[in-house]
Amino acid sequence: MPMYDPTLTQHATGAAIKTVEAHQDPQEITYHASWYCPFTHRGWITLEEKNIPYQYREINIYKHDENYDHFLEINPKGLVPALEYHGKALGESLILTEFLEDAYPEAQPALWPADAFERAYARLWVDYVAKSIVPAYFRLIQAQGEERQAAAREEYYKILRTFADLVKGPYFLGEQFSFVDVAIAPFVVRDTVLKVKRGYERAEVGEKWKAYAETVEKRPSVVKTTSNIEDIIQFYGPYLRDEADSQIAKATRQGNAI
Ligand SMILES: N[C@@H](CCC(=O)N[C@@H](CS)C(=O)NCC(=O)O)C(=O)O
């Protein structure tokens, strides 16, 4: 079981706590979530964005209780988030967000473009977020020593610039807020961890990135699902010391993705 920090808050804080409180009644969807988790955040943004009814259930993967036992039963991989729908469950944040669009076609806004080519193009960039941006984010968080941190920071800047150059503005695809923005938004709001602890500056990536990041972090669905940044920074403590033993932390150490 991953390392547990007993002083860490066990529930959402800040704006996100109100959203949790507003979603306690049973619904067709139960969202098994952890307040600090960037992958959880993607599905949560999607649910809020599309105004789909859901029950939020906090899963503490560090301290097992009844919620956790049920979660593990329906989702044996044990990674949050999991989405429970009519007694069946889906894991993997990017897959369950797609499911929401397919299962609730009437729920607006649509997060995939209607045009087939545009949709494939959006998928390419969701894939880039998952395979290039997210691993580089964790490499920078877990990098130890100034030299390695500087190298990881430069690498992260470079990877973000490739993405930022293609931002049409205000969102990645232009006027439409899409799954590309959903995929990256949790890592945009969590870049304060890098700013405070790793010397990262948005402006170093470029002005276009800075403007995009400021737009994404102000999106109401993102604001409503984000806890206080001090709590998020505290959550990353073991990662910042490279002591975390979660699957993603281990994969990062071994140079793999999960
Ligand atoms: N690829 C997964 C990653 C999910 C993930 O790594 N979740 C973390 C919390 S942020 C987790 O459940 N870790 C538990 C563990 O590693 O044992 C997704 O996109 O949903």
C-alpha cells in the first residue's frame, strides 16, 4: 500500500468541497475519486462540464475503509478514478471521460469535435498529453538535486512548447473547450507545485502557454473541482522527495509510463 501521510487532509478542500457536498445523493453514476488525484480530476471536470448527475465518493487509497473495499471489488487494479454505472465499473481517466460523452450524448457541451478529422487530431493531442506531458511532469516532481531538476525542467519546458505552439486559443482547438483541455487541465492547475518547489515559470515556456494556462485554470468546471493548492503541494511531499511508492511514482523512477 502506498505511503500514508497522517497530516494530509482526507477530503477535498477549497472550492472543491462544495462540489463534493452537492453530489452526495445516489445517482446512476458513482464517481470513485480521490480529491488530490490529477487523473480523478479529468473525469470530475467532465462530469461538471456536462452537468451529468453523479454521486462523489472519496476513496482513500492510503487508508482502507468500506468505500475502499467496494472500490477494489469493482476495480481490482486499485487505481482511482473509477466510474460505476449500473453496477459495472470503468477505470482509466481518459477512457471513462470518453464514456461520459458516449453514454450521455444529450449532455452539452460536446467535448470531442463533430468533424472526424478534427476528432482524430484532438485524440492525437490527448495522447501527447498522456504519453509526453504527464511523464515529464512526474519526472520533474521526482527529480533530486539541482542539476537533475534543471535538466528535467528544461525538458518539461520543451515538451510544453510543442503543445503550446499549436494552441489556437483561447482553448487548444480554438473556441471549443475539448478533451485535450480536460486531459491537461489537472496538470495546469498543479504546475504551482513545480513553481514553488522546482523553479518552473509559465512564462519560460512562452507567453502563449501562460495565456492558455490562465484560461484553462479559470474554466468553472476546473475551478469547482480544485482543492486548495497548499493541500495539493502537501500531497506531493513524498513525490518531491522521490519517496512515493504509488504505481506512477515507481514507473517514473524506472523510466516507464503507466
Ligand atoms: N492511468 C490512470 C492513472 C491513475 C492513477 O495513477 N491514480 C493514482 C492516484 S492519482 C492511484 O490510484 N494510485 C494508487 C497506486 O498507485 O497504488 C488513469 O489515467 O486513470
